[in-house]
Amino acid sequence: MRIFGKGRHRPSASWRQATDRAFTLIGDGRYEDAGALLTRAADLEPWLSESWFNLALLHKFRHDWEQARTAGLRAVALLDRETGAPDWWNVGIAATALQDWPLARRAWQAYGLRVPGGATAAGEPTGMELGSAAVRLSPEGEAEVVWGRRLDPARIEVLSIPLPSSGRRWGEVVLHDGVPHGERTTAAGHSFPVFDEIELWAPSPVPTWVVLLEAATESDRDALERLAADAGFAAEDWSSSVRLLCRMCSESRMPSDEGDEEHLDPHDHSEPGHPGPLGHRTDGQLWVPERECGVAAPASLVRGLLDGWVADSPDSRDWRDLEEVC
């Protein structure tokens, strides 16, 4: 992304060259060198909001939230439009990271969003009713897209059970970027954005377990997921829910649930016929009783939860090989 001034005057050639070079360095991960160039650009054109927007963006990439807030506030002070500027969105992310709730409220309202409560309210914004979305955990590493509930424009509470490779847990809150990278659709025609995680905002105390189930039918599997939810925690059949996608597919418009399709998803790069992260489908759409399942529950509860599930139908259910993985 390259942001050039269009409002008050055309930026100088030196400003454009420094900014172009800085974003090339950012793409290479050379943030320190890019910072020197963007600081020089801000010295050349300090009255351009874009100079400070670019610096705020760099500080966001570096997770330097104090500097991102400072540069962001200088950017919005120079804006020539009332609402909808991405400068305010970056200020909102930085303020949320710092738990500066009055500024976060002000930023979202200045962007044009409705935020319940006054702009100077001390508490975090609640009740914005932004619905569900997907978030890509560890976007620069072994990325994984999971489902969550949007708490505000910059935070998602993770409601899926992430795979242990992500280092994330069910119930954690992650700070995320504002521009979606991809979309997930449902058979009903609804679409949900996929946001990239920036960093962990609030950890979860609930550990993740992996267990092998013997579930004779889908109804048996569903019963465990309901039992965990009723206890205030979660279980997820990774054998059904996990798909391995290349980056191009993951960042595109993808169906969120292929369970009712007649053929294997051509974008699924996993191996059919294997439970868990090796494949979410079986040849011929047959149900495989052995399921690899993730469970999010305290150590004091998880075995009792599984034993209770078996006790409700001992002829069609069993479990083994329980292991804490995250």
C-alpha cells in the first residue's frame, strides 16, 4: 500500500521516493530501515496526514502501540474529511491494544461506526453487535483460520478450538487488522470476512486436549459437542472441521462447510480418508467412527466429560489417548 497526498498539495519527489523505498523495505521485513525513511518523509512533509499515517502503519506492523497511537493522532489532526478515513481505524487498533477506551470509542465513531455509550466512557466498547467473523491465526507462519465473535472492530473472541500448531486456545481474544484477507461463505448465502491476527490480546486459561473418539454415528459425535457446550466449554471434531488450504485459496472466497457437497472440495489440499489435520473428508462420503477431536476444558473436568458422554450410550461411544496439546 502506498499512500500519497491528494488534498492540499502534491508531495515532493523526495517524499515519494522515500515512501516508495520504505514500503519496499517493509515488504522485506526491514522495519528499522523503513522507519528511518518514513521519519525522513515526515520531516519533508510534516503537514501531510499521509506522512503520519504511514508511520502509524509501520508502528502497527512492529506492534509498537504507543508510537502508533502518537503518529495516528498526528495523522487524524491533519485530515480534510469528516468520517471514513483509514487513519481513524489505525488509531482505533492502537487504542484497543493499549486499552485506551475513550480514544478507541472516539476513533470508531470518527470512522463512522455506531458505538453505544459516550465517547469519553472509561470502559471498553460493548454492544456493537458486529456478529461473527473468521480470523487467521499466525498469518505469517503456519496460518490457521478459525471462527470467532467480534467484540469490537479490532478484537475477536476465538470460538473454534485451534490446532496446537497455532499456539492459540479456545476463548482467547486476539487483536486483528482492519482489512479482510479472504471470505468464508455458507450454503445459505451468508458471507463472513477473514481478518488477520495481529497479536494475542487476552489469553485463555482453558487448555486444549486432543482425544481419539469412537463415535458410531454423527449424532454420537454431536452429543459430545453439545455436552461440552452445556458445561460452558467446547469440543470440536477436527476430522470434519479441518481443511488444508494453500495461501491463495485461504485468502480467497471459500465455502465454510463442504459437508453437504457431493464431491471433494477441489481447493482442499489435504489427503482424504485420514482423520484430523490430514483430511476432513472420506472417499465416498462414508462416516468413519474414529474421530480426532479437540476439547477445550479444564483438566479437572475433561475426563469426566468424556466418561459422561460414553455413559450415555456405551454401545456406540468410546474414547482413548487423551493428551493436553496447548
